[in-house]
Amino acid sequence: MNISVFDLSAYISFFFSLFALVNPIGMIPIFTSMTNAQSIKERNKTNFTANVAVIFILFFALLFGNIILDLFNISLNSFRISGGILIISIAFSMVNGKLIANIKNNKDNIDSKNNLTTSSIAVVPLAMPLIAGPGAISSTIIWSTHYSSWMNILGCTITIILFSCLCWCLFRIAPIIVNVIGESGINIMTRIMGLLLMAIGVEFIIVGLKSIFLNYI
């Protein structure tokens, strides 16, 4: 499928799929708790490093998505269905409020096992797997199959960069947001993002099943 680089609706859809998957608003209290021992300068450096790493991780998935699928002899439709199931499972955890709790538990386990310093949390676990997690990577690989030109790669890359910039801005003002909307507001936003994310996962599954069904007709 060849998406015109000027087809903004496709890139807007990709942007919001990443936003719903990652849920950076729901990540704000996690980021705040992980960097509460850092100075403002160190926190800003962590924020910048993490989002630059996210750009590289998602760009790798975008650029080599088709190659990865071909290497393991995985059809696009099968990956769409599996990616949709993964996205729906993440959405369920967002709707029932378990996602943030699970992330906090995973973060505590990583800290206790690896004794992470403030200089190392930017890439692991903040950039990966907390921001550029399996859901975001799977979604990016699926989107990588929607282009057939370098112009489309450029359009998707710009989308990824804009998304990372948004995450950087939100994390930069994280303490202010936490004070304004509070934990209850963040929980509400997380559940709303979960519902949107569930719809995206269902759409992935429907498209995959429809394509498989048409191939057998």
C-alpha cells in the first residue's frame, strides 16, 4: 500500500495510535517517581535521552519491519492479528487500572535486581520497554507495511519524531501536570486511552481476518 506523503490523515492516525498505545499522560506519574531523586538538570537530561532512544527504536522497527517479518516467514495478516490481540490486552489493563500498577511493579523489580543509577534509567527501562514497548513496536511494524516509497518512510519518521517531542514536552512539565489534574485525572485519561486503543486493536484484527478470508475465496 502506497500512502501519499501528503495524506495527513494516515499519519495523524499513526500518531494517535502511538499516543493511545504509549499513553504518555498515564506515564507521567511513573516518570516523576523514577526521576524524583534527580536534580532538574538531570531529569531534563533523562527526559531528552529517553525520547531520543524512542525515536531510534521505533525508526528501526519502521525501517526493518518488512525484513523482520520476511526473516521469520510471518505474513502481514498474521502479524496484524497478533498485534491486534497484544494491543487489546494492553487496552484491557489500561481500562481496569492495572497498567500503571504493573509498570510500577516492573520498575521496582528492575531497580532491585539491577541497581539502576539515575544515569541509566533513560534507556532502560524508561525508553524501552516503558515507552517504546511491545505494543508501540508492533504497531510501528504494522504501519511499516503501509508504505512502498522513501517518501512514506519520511512521513512516518516525522510522525515518530513529533510523537517523541510530545512525550518530551509532557515529561518536561510532568510535576505541574501531576499537581493540576492529580492521580484521579491521570487514571481517567488512562481509561479513555484504553478504550481508544481497544478499538485500534479490533480494527487490526478485522483487517487481518478480512484479508485472509478474501485470499481463500
